[in-house]
Amino acid sequence: MRSIRVGQLADALKLGPSELVALVGGGGKTTALFALGCQLNGSVVLTTTTKMGRSRSGGRRTLFAPTDNELLSALAEEGCVLAWHEDGVRKAVGVTPETADHWFGLADHVVVEADGSRGKPFKAPLDYEPVIPSSTTVLVACVGARALGAIIDVQCQRPDRVADVAGCLVSDVLTPSRLAAVLLSDQGSRKGLPVGARFVVLINQATDAHADYLVELDALLGPGVAMVAVAPFAPGESPEALDE
């Protein structure tokens, strides 16, 4: 399976003129969020329903709990803005899913980081995760390539949950079949998928070394689930550096 460049992400996800994209799962969510902010046409709000590192703004104008008029004014000036609920010490506190739904009525696109993984490349959610807006049109399940073929207990957040859903032990390897089992499960990566929303699997930092694994994974996911693999980006290609 051929990997795309990060600058091709919006096209690869086949995003339309108005989308609410929710990013869940493991590694690459924030990078994908800023990549889509650079690539989508029209007005775009980038936000989270959990928490984000305060230092990661991608060079974007940042708003805290904006009024509708403040948000519309910023979108008219900037095109794409980052909006959070409040500023924390190291983490910015996200908005409610209802707020993200409301903003989707004000902007052409809303891109939401709707899950946390504490830097791990893969995870399975707990009961209160993820936090997905009901108006979501595309749910993107992110997997960092470091997890492919790795020991579950080493490279996964919530390894017990991953193992439970996959039907294996935390000391087992995350094989294509085990990864597919979690990705396709309503207790795994599809948890909270709104009715009518598309589900897409995004593999981040994929190299030629992962090619055979990804071919097998793609076959296991089946024709009803699109999978996109993004290659590691070169220096200066990071979407968070494009506007700096």
C-alpha cells in the first residue's frame, strides 16, 4: 500500500465542502488536525473536546470561549482559527461536543481532536471516551506506525482494553488481525460513531517497512472501511510549522 504525503491528507480523506471531522485513537491526531487546517477550503475551526498541549497552536490565531460574533470575525480575517474553552497551565481545556456542533453551523469545517492517548500510538477507549460531537460527518481513527507489530503493553494506551477487545493478552503482539479487531469494534475505534458518519482509518508515519502489514490490515478491514497511510514528513513539511 502506497503512503501519501501529509500535504495530501484532505484529498486522501475525500473531504467535501462542509465536514465535521473527529479525530480519535492514537498517534498523529494533532498533526492531522493542523494538516487539515492548512488544506481545507473555506472557514475552518480547529478545536478539541478533551485537552491539547498549550504550546501546540500551529501558528494559528487562538481564541478562548469566543462568542459567535468573535468567532465569525476571526474566521473572516484568518480563514482558519484554533478555538478552546479555556487556557490551562500546560494544557488547553477543550469545548463541549455541543459547542463543536454549534460552531459547525458557523464555519464550513470543524476539525476536533476528540480523544487523548498520552503520546501512545494506539489505544482502545474507556467508557467515557471518546468525546465525539453528534454532528460529526467523518470519524478518523488514528494509529501511529510504531504500534504495528509491537507488544501491546509497550506501545498502547489502555493496553488491557486493547487486549480485551482484540481477544488476546497485553503481552501479545499487535498483529494485523488484532489491530483490525479493535478498529472495527463498537467497543474499540468505532465507539461513538454517529449515525451516517463515515469511518476512516489513518495510519501515521508509515514507511516501506510497514507495507506488508498494511496490505494485510487493509484486506481485513474490508471494502467498507477506507484506510489512508501517511509517510513520515520531511523537515519543514510539518503542518505545525507551515505558518510560522
